[in-house]
Amino acid sequence: MSKLNVAKVIFSVTFYGILIEILQKYMTESRIFDILDIVANTAGVLLGYLFFLALKIKTYE
């Protein structure tokens, strides 16, 4: 996977998390927008990528 593709995936997933938070603010009454959810989603994306890298390296050893 090229670095450009990795960047696209990370950006897309992070953008999706932000979009969901914005939609929660304006489209529902029972859910609220929370900046910490965006931080947690972004951290999850980065941890998931690091986990992927660890598996990839372990698999090819």
C-alpha cells in the first residue's frame, strides 16, 4: 500500500468520524456533538493503522 493511499484512507476515515459528529448535532435530539469523540475517533484510526503495520511486519518476517 503506497503512502498516498494510506494518507487517503486515514483522511477519509477521520473525515467520516467528524461528519458523524456534525450530523449528530443537527439531525438528532437524543445525541450531542462532542469534540472528545472526534479526538477518540482519530486516535482509534491512528492506533488501528499502527496495529495494521505491526501485523504486516509480523506477517512478512
